[in-house]
Amino acid sequence: MILAIVAVILGLAVLVWSADKFVDGAVGIAEFCGMSTLLIGMVIVGFGTSAPELTVSAISASQGNPELALGNAYGSNIANIALILGATALISPILMQRSVIRGDLPILIAVSILSIVLVWDGSVVRWNGVLLLVVFAVVMGYSIWRELRKAHAENSADEPSSEKKSLGKSIMWLVLGLFLLVASSRALVWGAVEIARTLGVSDLLIGLTIVAIGTSLPELASSIAAARKGENDLALGNIIGSNLFNTLAVVGLAATISPMDEIESVVTTRDMPLMTALTVALIILGFRRKGDGRLNRIAGGILLAVYVGYLALLVSQAAH
């Protein structure tokens, strides 16, 4: 019990510190390479914080449990938007570029709808997985090309800065920060689970709450740290990149390794529609007729309320 409490306290402290350094490293790389923080958030931060989900899904599929990959991917996507963006917006309202509202989010919605279509018949065969991986490569290739082109146009109009951070130092903080993010979140989850079991909390409730939220801690910590530093593009890019990665790469890889023949109906009737609806809600909540959008504290509160309601539904259905 004492060891578990120490793990929670140290895990939380390291999580906060490493998230701060991780964001510093990502921003430093963006500045040095002349890339936008949105692109860094989508590619490096989004992929980096989703690496655990990819690993878990690949291992699950290879061991004959590919359905776990679906729950892992779609559950993480719901938490990313409702929990992480909701909590981040409550702490610091998030500015949303028009290009995100009119470009990236509609692409994410289209990808979510494609996933629903593929899964609707209750199975995901191998060619479905290959298709998802191909779409992932196309979408990310287009996003990278678009952001690099935009960044080049902006940089050519500005004078070169002599205050760019060291690339080596930025990479060091990025890698070290990501490693400590994942390690500290695992320690925090382990400690919380041990404390909950000692207090007599059921494994089901632990899995639906502590573990579900714990796997999203790297995204949560890095997004809040980015928002507090005024790096809204990094926080938003993190979620967009992570959700694209989960929906296309994680599920696609799992289905390619081991096709899924019998998928529970609740995935297509409950989880995937909610995931898609939350993405649409981001556009509605952040939309402004003129200029960039803004995800304010009221919107953050709404998203968090949806996540609490979703958890309550899961617990209720599991109890029956």
C-alpha cells in the first residue's frame, strides 16, 4: 500500500515535469526546422503519445485478441476529445485555426465514417486493415505536405530568427520527456490500481475508470502543458494526430495481423457514433463566422460532462 501511494505521488510529479519538457522539445524542433507547431503536434506528439496504444493493439492482435484493439483505439479517441480537450479548454481556452475547422476536423470525421462503414457488418477483414493503413499514409502525407507548404510561405515572409533553440537539446528533451511521460503514467496507473484493490474496488470499475483514463495521461499532460504555454496548435494537433493514428493505423495494423470476425454490436451502435459525434461537436463548439475558432471553458465543460456520462453508461451496462 505504501509503495503504491509513493508510485502515485512520484508518478504524478514526474508526469507534470516531463510533459513540460516534452512540449519544450517539440516546440524547439518546430522552431529550428521552420515547421508549424500544428504539424509537430500531429506527427511527433500525436504519434509519440499513441505509441503505447499501437504496441498494445499489435500484441493483442498477434495473440488472437484483435477486438481489444478496437476498444483500445475508439475508447482512446473518445477520451482524447471529451476528457483531454475538455479538461484542457477548462484550464486554458483553445484557439482553433480556420484550417483546422475546415480541413483537419472534416478529414477526421470522414475517416471516422469510413471506419463505421467498414465495421458495420460486424467484421474487419484483412483487406479492410490494409485499406485503413493506405488511407492513413495518404492523409498524413497530405497533411504534412500542406503544413510544410504553409510554413515555408510564412517563413519566407519573415526574417530569420537568431533565437532558435538548439536542435540537439530539443530532440533530447522530446525523447526524454516522452519516455518519462509513458513511464510515469504507467507507474501512476499501477499505484492507483493497487490502492483501489486494497480498498475493495472491483476490477471492472478499475478498468473502466483508472486504467481507461490512465492510458490517456500522456496526451492529457502534454495537451495541458502546451495550452498553458500558449501552444494551442500543439495541443490540438496532438489530439487530431492521435485520433487519426488510432482510427487508421492502430485498427488497420491489428486487422492486417489478425482479421476480426465477430465484433460486438455496441462498438457500432455506441462507441463509434459517439466518437464521430464528438468530432462534429468540436467544429460546432469552436466555430466562428469570422476568423479563427475558439474552444472556450463552457465548451470544455460540455465535453467533460459528456465523458462523465459515457463512463456512467459503461458502468451501468457492465453491471447488467
